[in-house]
Amino acid sequence: MGSGVPLLTALRVSVDTLGNRILQEALQVSAEEVRNGTPLHRALGERGYFPPLLVNMIASGEASGRLDEMLERVASHQERTFTQRVDTTLALFEPLMILFMGGLVLFIVLAILLPIMQLNQALNF
């Protein structure tokens, strides 16, 4: 938007770059509604797949005439949110991996030592 690409062209390009089929279809329908005169925030909000913050920021950008700035803000906010969620998930994953590896080592040690202990008991009787 900031580089002068028309909104409908930007929406069509965005449809092609999405990997999620449901979001592709929702954005394609929204692009058709925008082509027919519906404001972008209303077209996206009716789908229900887009975050309310995104829809509200787009509405604000459309009302103020600074849609490109609002889209940049939303994009940076969603990127920060995604990064925080990934970091949190990885922070939780590390202790779980340590516990799993500890259990695996315990299993291997027991698998080796139990037959030796049983053999020792058999030889003592």
C-alpha cells in the first residue's frame, strides 16, 4: 500500500501468497466485496477469520486516510506476537525435552542393569 499498489491488486497478490486455504478463500471473497464497494474493514470483519485488532486498525486507517501506516503497525504487532508465542513454546519445550531424554536414559540404564542384577541373584542361589 505504501508503494502505491492499488488495494485490489494488493489483495489479489496476498491471496496468492497465503498458504492457508481457508484464509485464501476468505480474502478472495473480501476482495470481491471491496471491488463492489464494501469498506475493507467490513469485508474482513464479516469473515470472522481475521483478528479484531486487524479489523479495527484497518477501519481506523480507512477513516484517517492512512491505511498503509495502520497496516504496517498491525503487521509489526502481529510479528511481535508471533515471535513471543514461538519463544514461549520453545521455552516450554526445553524442559519437556530434558525430562523425556532423562526418562529415555533411565530406561536404557534399567534395561542394562536389571538383567545383570537378575543374573547375579541367579548365581548366588
